[in-house]
Amino acid sequence: MMEKRPKLLCPSILNLAIDNIREEVVKLDATDMDIYHVDLMDGTFVPNFGMSVRELEMIRRVTDQGAHKLIDCHMMVMNPHNYIEKVAQAGADIIYIHPESELIPSATLELIQLQGKKTGLILNPCTTLESVKDMLPITDYVMIMAVNPGFAGREFMPYTRQKFIELNRYREEHGLAYHLLLDGGATREVISDLYHNCGVEGFVLGKQELFFQKEDYAACIDRILLNHRPIEAVINGPDLLPLPYGRLKQGRYLLCHLHLLTLAQQQGQMHFLLLQVQLQVYGFLACSLLVPAQSAGDRDIRQDFLPEHIF
């Protein structure tokens, strides 16, 4: 099995208002996000309009003066080969195309390579692996739409989950190295499931977890990252064991994964650990627990994570 890759967090700039987009990009640039996600739409391939090359150029200037983040360009346009050179010159590092938007999409991927940029394929919910597999050896990033493209803020379509599993399996079986990413409906629960169970490492972030939240961007990004850091790697070093199995009162055994949401605060001898417990029971269920524990100097806090204390 392929070693788990670091997560790639990709804020979708489509969620920002045009009149203060520069100020918001400056704030994003100071966080631990990885890739700016810029949607270009022509009103034909999808029934909407998105950002422009002008905004792409502005983001390039801001991050070049700051944290030097990557920028991807999601081209929801017909015949994107007509615009590859212009988008590349504007500052995109990764250029995604929809295979349905071109007569010969492989030629457009080669054109992206000639511009010295990373290639990306976007798969709509109805796009099959069979229709794109021959292009995967020349593709650096594969992004799966878990919503119908063209609008922000939609919910994750559960039936697309199988497509991530298939793309991850194909990558491993054929020794390919493309990154696998999600666009659409990226809640913390969805991110955790796809990252741990489906081989997905990249996530386009929208209104569900990043924009229009009470916390600032940095806190939202940290929350997403901490949410998926294995608990045994965080609390008191490596000696805290993960919980492999839990048991409900009904007697059903569940495969459980404990992950740290946040080390909230230390008050005297008490540590408050906010944990997320993911339970795999004929699907996916997530809940949160607030577990008070004495400091490790007083007693072994691993006892707080035994099944009988949680369930």
C-alpha cells in the first residue's frame, strides 16, 4: 500500500468577494494552506462565470511577495487549449482541464507540459475511470468533482466516494504518482473519511469549513489539520496507543479511529482533550467527545481511551 501523503489544502477563491479579494488573499497566504484554487468559467461549459485571469495575476503577485504558495487553475471552459498559454503566463502552477471540454484532451495536457506547468484532470461525477485512464501517465493531479460543477457550497454526493477508491487503486496497481484531490462538499467528516480510507490527499476548501466561519482562516486551517493528526503522535509522544476496537452496548464491534481535534487548554493538573471518534458501521458516522484526563504524571491517561470509558 502506498505511504500516506501529506494533506494539500486548497482554498477556493470563488468564495471571496471581488471588492476585497486582495486583502483576503493576504490573510490566506499567512496560513498553512497549500494551493490557491482558482475557477475560470465561460458560461458555456458550466452555466456560471467565475474568476478572471486578472484575479489569477493578482494572487500570483501577493503570494510571490509572501509565502510563495502554488496556484491551480480549474478551467471550466470549452476548448481550454485556446487559453493555456495565457493562464500559464498569468501565474498558474497547475492547470486542470475537463476531458469532455476538448476533442483531444491529451494534446491539451501536452500543451500544459510544454508551458512548464503541472497537468491536471478534473473528473465530473459522471466521468468514468475508463474514459481517462490512458491519460493518467501524463497527469500530475487528478481532481474528482463530488458535486456538479459550476457553483459553490453544494453538499458532497456520497456515490462519488467509490470513484476515489477506484482512482487510488489504479494509481497503486500501475505505479503512478498523480495526486488525488476532492472538489466539492469538503466537510471535516468527508475530509477525514477520504484521507484515511480512500487515498485522497488534496481538498478544495469552501464555505463548509473555511469561508464565512466564526474563526479566522488560520484557526480554520489548523482545525482541519489537527482533526486528522493521529492522536498517538500528539499526546505525550508515541507512548499513547491508538484504540483499535471499541464495543457498543448492542455488542457490535466497530473499527475506530481516534484523531485529535485540538489540545484545548491546560488548567492546573487537568488536560482537556477534544477527540473525534469515527465509527465505521455500514457507512460513516462521526461524533465528538470532551474527555477530561489527569496529567500523565498523576496516572496513565491511556485508560481514558479504553472502550468501556468511551462507549
